[in-house]
Amino acid sequence: MVGALRAKALGKDAIVIEKTDMVGGSTGMSGGVVWIPNNPLMAREGVPDSFDEALTYFDTVVGPAADSSPASSTARRKTYLHRGIDMFAFLETEGIQFRRCEGYSDYYSGVRGVEGGSARSRSIEAVVFDTNRLGTWAAHLRPPVAGWMNMYTGEAKSVSNLRTAKGMTAMTRVLARTASGRVRGKRYVTNGAALVAHLLSALLKRDIPVWINTTLVDLVVEEGRVVGAVLERDGRTVRVRARDGVLLAAGGFSRNPEMRAEFSANQPGRPEWSSANPGDTGEVIRIAMAHGAATDMMDEAWWIPSWITPSGKPAMTISERSKPGSIMVDSGGNRFTNEAAAYQETGQQMFARELTAGGAIPSWLIIDSYHRSRYTFGFAPPGKFPKELLDSGTIKQSDTLEGLAEMCGIDAETLCKNVSRFNGFAVTGIDEDFHRGEGDHERYQGDITHKPNPSLGPIARAPFYAVQMYPGDIGTNGGLLCDENARVLTDAGEPIPGLYAAGNCTASVMGRKYLGAGATIGPSAIFAYVAANHAAAE
């Protein structure tokens, strides 16, 4: 959508193809946050940042470019940082409005050995959007992640601490915004739905066609250059000539069990654990590969620990793992990672533990009644768990840790030993094993009213609860290998003329790390913008 919008602004014709009946892919189902270091909103609000700081952060988290995937080359990192600012300015001229996610810190800011992180946030999100402005197109937006509430992603953390003054203030603001919109006949959406709605509105204003229920069948190649696409639309084959280029931004293959089995031997995620959109099935990557495209990091995904609801759908956990009164252990009762770390890293640790010791898939997230009485869990407010979760056995409950261990099939002695050691860390505020609560994001997702460490609290108050945790994902992050101009490369490192790609169908510029909120949408939008600029110049 961003690529088409930019191409049109540069005087080119553009068309957007979507294979499902819903516009926006996984972005529409997400928080809709975009990670852009040194962005203009930061400058306007006096939040310090610089290109050098952001590049240092990139290098210390992802590692030196020479040691990383070619997808995370120095040239691509620098392009991301420079062109992200340009893209933001362009989208503002198209009428798309953003707000800063104050305090939503970079995921590795403050972590040992990491430099250049921003504790105050480099993440932005689209402002609330009234879908009445879209007319019949409103029916083709995926529901926002916050459901009926008009809650910004940047407010979700505060709302998860409902029993604090800041949490209640945030919830009051959310409810007031929601109620005000309804009274005035507005159909407001926030999160990824708002970002997609803003972009769709901009496309419609520029008379850019958007074809839904249209499938890419093949690319048209003439004399070694991609010059068009073969599509399946309304039961017939359509060939579209693309004079300047074809941009693939079709997501990954989270929903494709065959591709996951083929490429993910050491990190075998499953489609049923994925929160990616139903159309995330990877055939576009296959088509590009058939035309000589190189790939990288096909075993990797944007992992996020998730539990499975009684309906069989995965539910992501972020703040729940970071709050005081929580611990995660394997089936042997052993703690093996920093529960509050960046979610992709936590998922990677689950796979690594499973590979070396077993029993980590699933793991168990255990919380006590202090946690349950103060913090939200999924969409459950503080207090009691919904009866359905307990009756179905999704959530285990016991008055003793020993009883909980028996219900979960965990070695009780080992669990109690690990909890006792963990509780000692909670008293001192220092996690001697995994350093939980040292990073700014870990503290942000914790409870700032809890001392001495916002993320560490003892597992001490009965009853105790446990839920199985799986390495879910929000998409795969390996795919087509591209250069700094978003051109798809061959195995020999040569660009395929006329073929560009961005987003989760590509190997990520972030390598195997998730740098901050919006680290998937950011590369998708920025490199689509870059692709449009390059194709137009060509």
C-alpha cells in the first residue's frame, strides 16, 4: 500500500493486489506500530535521538553486519534509518496522522552490552480513524486487536495495570474515546486497523485500484526482466503489464505447514500456534524462487510465546510474562530464560531449550494470586479467571505449588526449588540467573509501582495458576534476499531486474532480532517506499 501510494505520487500508475477479501494482511490484525528511529515526532516533542545512536543500537543488538545475514547489511541498515524519516514525512503529506508511543522503549534498551537504545520509544502508531470515511470498503478491514475498544497500542501497557492510578486514567481515556465516537455516530478503529484504514483512504483518494480476492499466479519475464504479473481474478486469468516494476509484499509462510516443515528443522513452529493472518501461506515466495530469487533465514520467525484458548486459537503474551508474580519453567520445573525478554528472543530460547534438554514446548507460565488480582491476563480483567478457562483445563489452579505441579505433570521438588530461588531474587530486585527487569522494556511492561524491581515479584500468594506456553508467532521473518534498493537478488547476488520485495516475504533487515515495537511493519513500509523510488527512477 505504501509502495503504490509513493509510486502514484511520483507520477506512475499503480495497482494493489490482495488475494483475500480483507485488506491489510497481518498488519491489520496487529498493534499497527511502526519503528522509525529519529523520526520527526521525536524531534517535535524534544525526544533525543540520532542516526549514529540508532545505527549503534542496530549493530550491538543484531551484531556486526559482516557477521549477519546479507539481508542485514550495513547498506540496508543505513537505508532503513535514513529512508524511514523520508517515508514518515511523505505519509504525513498524504494526510496520514501518527502519534508517539511514549515510554514504549526499544526492546533491548538498557540490556547488558547494548548501546544506543531509546528508553522513551522510537515507535509510532496511526491516530484513530473513522471507517465511515471508507464507505463500503470498511467491511474489508480486519477487526482491530483491541476489539470494540478504541485503545491505542501505546496505552495497552498502562491498561494492563488497571489497579494503578495511571492504569485507571488510561482506561478512562479509552472508554471516553470509545463512547464519544459512538454517540457521534463514528465508527472508530485503532491499532493496525487504523493504519490500514489511513493507507486505504489515501489510495482511494489517489484513485489507485485495489483488487481483492485476486491471486498471484506467476510473474511475467521478458529478456530477463520482470515486466508484469499473471493473476487469477473472478475465475479468470488476467495478465497485468508492469512497466517499471513489480513489488512483492505478500507476507511469509506461517500458515503453510509444508514450507514450515521444509525450512524450519531447528525451530519447528506450527500454523496452529501462529497469530498471522490466514493468507500468510508463502506461495509468492515460491513463485519468486522459481524465477531465481535467493532466500535466507527461512528457519526464523517473529516468535511470541502464546497460550491456546479453549476455541483453539493462540493468545499472545507480552505484559503477562513481565509482571511481578510470574515465572516460566519447562516440564521439569526448571526456569531457563528471562521471561520478560523481547518476545522473539523468548521464543528462540524455548526452541533452544527443547533442542538441548527437552520439555520446553510447551513450557508453563505460572502466576500467583497477587498477579491475578492486579493485572490483566489476555482480555481478562484483574480478579478471577473466566470460568470457561478453568473448567476447560486451559488454566490450572491449585492452592499449593505442589498441587499445581501434579496437575501440570511437573516435578514438584524441582519447581519449588526454582520458585524459592526466584523469590529470593524478587526480594533483592536482582535476577542473578537471567537479569530480568534490567532492560527498559522489561521494566516498562512490568509494574512501576512494584519495588525494588518492576518486573520481579515472588510467587507466594495462593491460589496459584499455570497455563501452557507455545512458541507462537506473528509471521515468519525469513524469505527473499534483497539489496538496499529493495531489489530481489539471485544466489549470485545480482538483482533481478524489475522485481522488488518488502516485508515478511523477505529476509529481515533486523536479522534474527526484534529491535522494538513496529520492527516488522517498519521494514515492510520503508522498503516498499524505497522500491517505489528506485523503480520510478529507473
